Amino acid sequence: MVWNDEFDGAALNASKYSHDVNCDGGDNNEQQCYTASGDNSWVAGGVLTLKAMPSPGYSSTRISSKNKGYGKFEARINCLRTQQEKSNWSAAPRFITAVASGK
């Protein structure tokens, strides 16, 4: 194994990751703002949590790994929703496809 992260610190490791911060709609005209807010992403108990929130509009987080290239990718992903949420869509399938294709 060349690189891994067990998210065992108190925060996202800034030497390994960076937050994309913008309200430009990402790669597909998304109606949300990407933030580095602790309300949208945090590390606790060995788990990285990413959460979209209604603000006016929506806010969420988008995180990129730094200087890691391509290779095997493994993740445990759990998509949760509350009773108030009508639907829940995860970007994980899109992300994993992008990693596998080298995009």
C-alpha cells in the first residue's frame, strides 16, 4: 500500500486534502455552494462525514486528495437521510467512476 487514510485525527489532514470552495455549480451546474465549513464536513471517531445542508439553496463539501494520482480505491460509504429529507443522492458513484477512469 502506497497511501491510505484512516481519518484518525481530530480534523481532515490538510497535507493530504483540500476543500473546493465555490458557488459555481461544480462540474454539472449544481445548485449548491461548496464550503470548508465544519457544518458540512468533519472527522470524528475514524470517520470522515460529508453533509449537504439546506441554507438558502444548499451547501455541501467537495474534497480533493493532493498529489495521489490513480490506483486502487476502497471506501466504506453510508448514505443516511432524516425523516424530513425527501431523497438522498450520493456523489460517491460519480467519484468512484471518475477515479477508475482517470478523470
